[in-house]
Amino acid sequence: MRDFIHESRDLDTHQYAYDFDHVLRQYMMRAFDPLLPTGKALELGCYKGAFTKILAAQYPDLTVVEAAENLIAQASLQIGPEVNFIHSRFEEVDLQPEYDAIFFVHTLEHLDDPVAVLQQVRSWLSPKGRLFLVVPNANAPSRQIAVKMGLISHNSAVTGDEFEHGHRITYTLDTLERDALGGGLNIIQRGGVFFKPFANFQFDRLLKTDIIDQAYMDGCYALGMQYPDLCASIFVVCTRGD
């Protein structure tokens, strides 16, 4: 059995969340903004609720499904009662309504059977609904540099620390598309968010200095639109494909 509470904790050798993650989420929403539908929204996996808080400002009717009860407690504290939290695994949750926007952000890579879950997610989309499916990118330059340094064996490797945090696959854009199509979804947009020359911990240190500024960060975002395969995160936006 998976221990989702353990997987969400920091390890002695590897931090789970970074300040850079907050920056990246803001750029994600900038990338998604022209594609966001109105209506009822669903978030699958919330961690401590940072992205949930962003979504709640956009969607008054927001439901969140999370497998770790401690994370729901932490997220609900900072967001309040207006968000409907459901404690369940995605494979077991019973959702009847159809959602106009579903956000599956940095969670698919944690699943044992992602295609089966995507098939279920497809059934939760409304006829006009859109799924925003986002994962960390195996081909990010920071990760490719780590390969050349001998820190990881290959771009798509799942390291021991990543496995402890619940990762089961490291996606590239083609394998993300493969699983989305395997889930019966129709891809209407694909891309990357934020060209990533540094690792998360390096960005955290640099953001506390004057070495990089907002203009540099905006430049990395703009460059990422030109080179999606070299971004921190990759995404596909999908419909039911009826």
C-alpha cells in the first residue's frame, strides 16, 4: 500500500517543495489563461494548497480530491470552507458532476496506472470541459546537466529520492501525449512552461540575490514558449474527444 503522507514529506537528501515551485505555478496560470473555461472546476492532488488557492480565486465552485488527509488539513486551513475537499484516491473517488475545468498538475507522475486514471478523469469532464495536464519535464536543461554530471543515469530516470516522494515515471512530451491519448482524451494544445537552466534549489538561492531579477524570469518564460521541450514543466490541454 502507498503511504501518501510519507511521500509528501521532506527527505534528508531531497526537499519536496521549493520557493521556485510558487514562481512556476504563477507562470503556469499565465500560460493557461487564454484557454481557461468558466464553470465548475476540479483539482486532482493539492499538496499544501498553494495552487488550490490560485484556482479558488479563479473558480468559485472548486472541488479538490487528495489522497493524503494531512495535506487536506493544511490546505483547508489557508483556503477556508469555500473549497470542497474530498479525501480519496483518484482510483476510488465517486464523482458524479461533470467539470468544465480539471487541473492535474504535477501529480500524474505519482500514479501507478496513469492511463487508467486518465480514462476515469475523462468521464468527469463536461462536453465543453478541458483538462490541464502538467508534469515535470525529463528534458529540462537542469536535468540534462545532472545527467552529464553523473548525478542521474538518464533524462527519464526516476531517482531513489523521487521514488520516495512517490514518483513512478518521469515524462517527456511524447510520453505525456501517449498517456493522454491512451486515456481516450483529445489533445487541443501542448507546450512547456518556463525554460529551466537551473535546478529548483539553485533557483531558490538565486532568487534571494540580485543575480537574477523579474526580467530574467520573464525571459525564461518567454523562451520556454519557443522551446517547450526545454521547460521545467510540460503540459497538454485535453477535451473528452467525443
